Amino acid sequence: MGLMIEKIGSVTAINTDAFSYNMAVFDNFDGSMTFFLDQKNGVIYCFDSNDSTTSTIFDMNTSDIPAGLTLDWSLGSSGQTYKVKSMTQGMADDQVIVVFTSSTLPTGWTKADATLPAPGTYGQYMCGPDNTVWIPDIYRPGVIPDCFANGGGVPTFTGYDVFYKFNIVDGKLANPDPFFVHESAVLVGHLGSGIITLDDGRVLWSTGDCTVFGLDGHYAPQLNFETCGKILLLDPTSKGEYRVVAKGVRNSQQMRIFTKDKTLNSESPKSKSLKTKVPKSKAPKSDKRKLKKEKNKKDSTSMEYLAFMDIGGVTAEEVNAVSIDEILGSEIVNFGWGRNIHDGKAREGTFYVNPGNGGVLGIEPSCAANAPIGEHGYIQPWIQFGRTATDFYYAISSLAIPTAGNDKLKLLWSEFNTGQIMGTDEIFVDGAPPVTGYKIKIHNADAAGAYLENGLNDLVKEELGDVGYTSRGDPRLFHFPDGHAGVFIERTGIFYKLTEMAI
């Protein structure tokens, strides 16, 4: 199995030097639109598959900024600078939801609806063993210590992820209507941004674990009353309403809903997740929501699942999956990240990990031991991968579950540093062990099918020429409206279509 890649279009890449950019693509929309976000510079581009045109629908430098928001803040670390952070389908065809990160609260709010852990609750030593420093609050570290592998000297602050409903009118965002505010740690760490709209109009949101790299997540991701390390269920029709539906999620930046034949599912009883009961959510309130649900209603022989990528520490990069029925149930499902107060263990994929050392990159938190396959109380990954002496992996960067242009491949995922795409021909089965993945060879349709020896990084050199010491481009897989997989290269702003080929 291989992939043929074909250039489709581009958006403006303002920053093209290595590690100077932060862009993403969001594809969970009805109709023909795909949205590309320059998260660092606060720009939203729209690509229309019907006529292959690209337009700018928001630019923080020229567009009206919603009342109360302050977007002209700086962090000093491009990869964690989110002026426009995320985007998903609204409750009507012409409505979208946009998430901004602001240094101030929006008009009408005096405090966030969901907050970080209380100040001073979680402290930890970092940078050890030779340069150990004490950070009294891992969610409010102040200026990042110089001993950090990345981000030393960067001043951090507490910001706000603010959720708005917008209409798209004459190709621009219009009629801003805020409905939820989540307190956010703006730092060199794991800030989430995975988002998707359900058939009934409610929204799933991944918060990230809200703290710096090198740690095991501490306790908050496993505590039901904290919002860090969680997936939240939001109701755009009820301001401020949310509930935790999943915990133990480190840093998911992408979600996708897929369907599967019920007859292909077989769950092992011992792998069922241990779930914590929470109050039932309120019933739907909107007629529009009901109409949307009817429009997207699936037949009785299939089930809907949520898939999401989760960026790991150093032990396991993951794609996880769970049925929509389960994640919307009355109990919180658990994916393992963070230290559990009941057994004292922290999990990453099918492994236990040590407490870690904040600010240490590439080796912390180290692997402690194997966890049992099908461990009671936890949902284990659909796929996971780690690092070897020859694969210079940094982290998983995206996923795709194509429904067109594929034959055998059921799931694709990409890696930030190497530009590799990997895949599997095995479907997700509840309770099964992680499936086998393969490195996928990529061939360039725009160069007579030439093999890309260095994966997608070869395309960075093709577009930018001499790029210095690294051709890393940060690939982001996505889905075109027709179901084909695509890939967006952050560094160049170019996006491509992927089609499976026999080799």
C-alpha cells in the first residue's frame, strides 16, 4: 500500500522559517468548506471545494474583534501561540463556531465558566537532576526557567479560550455570539484544541493537560472536578454549560467522527472502561438542533465513533476511539493520562510512566512498565507508536479516516518531525489491543509519481528551496468534503489530496 499525493491549493504562509509558524486545518463542516487557520497570526482562510477558491474570512489585523477580547498578546513560542485556536460546524449551515485565545475576558463575563486548578494546588520540581528548580504552580509558572530545553525565559500568563457562534455573511464572519469561556494556561506546553460538533449540535472540546512538557500530567487529568486533561461537552444554546465526558487526555488537537457496522464490533468484557458517574446532561433545547440530528441520522446497522489523536510524552503517540453512545453516557470514560490517586499510576498508551521531569525534552516522563492489555478501567489506543534509535520522531501530528480514494487503508496518521505518514488496514474494535501500523510510501503525482524519500519533508524543499538545517514542515492530515484524505503542510501553506495506490 502506498499513497499518491497531488497538489490542490494553498493559503498564505506568513512565517516559513523552521519553528516560526503555527497553523492548522479544520474539516468537520457541512457542505463544501474547509478552513485553514493561521493560529499564530490570527487569520482564517476558507477553501471551497465546489470552485477551488480560497478566501480570507477573518484577519485580526483588519476584521472586527469581538467585544472584550485582546488578541495582540505575545508568548515568545510560536507553536503555542493561538490567536484563533479552533473551529467547527455550528447549528445551521451558515453558522460556524470559532475559538479565540484572549488575554482578557469577553464582554459579559467576569470570570471563566471553567477554570484551571486553583492557584498553588499543584507544584513540582523541574529541570532535575542537575539544575532542579521548584515551580509552585505548574499551571501558572510565570517566566519559564532558563533550564528548560525549550522556552526558557518565556513569560507565561493565564488567558481564556472563548467560544463564539458566527454566521458567514458575504464571505466574512458576522454576528458574534459568545457562549463559553475556559481559563487557559498560555505557556510552552499542552493546550489542546481538538473540537467536533455532534449531530445534536453540542460540541466536544479537548482542553489539553494545561501544563508544560516532561511531566506525567500530575493528578488533574484523573480528577473529575478538574477540567485539564479532559474532553468537555459544551452546549452552544446554554451559555456557560459544560460537563466532563472523558478524562486522561494529554494533548488532542484533532477529532473525527466515523461510522462502523455494528456486526464488526466485539468488545472483550475485561477491557470495558471503568467510568465515573456524572449528572445527566440537559435535554436538547433547539428545534434547529433536532433538524440537524434528523438530517445526519445513521441507519440502525451502524454505530458512530469519535476518533482523536493524542500527542504523547516520549512513550506512546496515540489515536484513540470510543463510541459516541459511550462518551455521551452518564459516566466519564478514561484514557489514562495523569496520575491516578487510587493506584498511584500514570498511563500513556499501554504503558505506565514515571512522574517525569518538567522542562526535559525527549526522555521524560520515562516508561516505567507495561500496562496489561485490556486493563480494566481504561480505554487503550486504536494505534500507538513510539521512538526508536533510527526514527527521529517528535510527535503524532494528525489523523485521517478516508471514505474515498482508499481501498485497504482504514486509518492514516502523520508525524511532525519526519514528515512520515503511517497507516493501518485494521478497523477499530472496542476492547481490542492496538492494531499494527505501517510506514506508508508517498509518491508525487506532480513529479511523474516520484517517490518522496524523506516523506512530506521533500515537499518543503520543493516549495521553499534551501531551508537550512531542517526541512520539517509539520504535516496535518484532514478530510476533503468528498471523503478523500488530504494533508496540509503548515510551513508552506500548501494542501494536497492523498489517494491510495498499490505498490
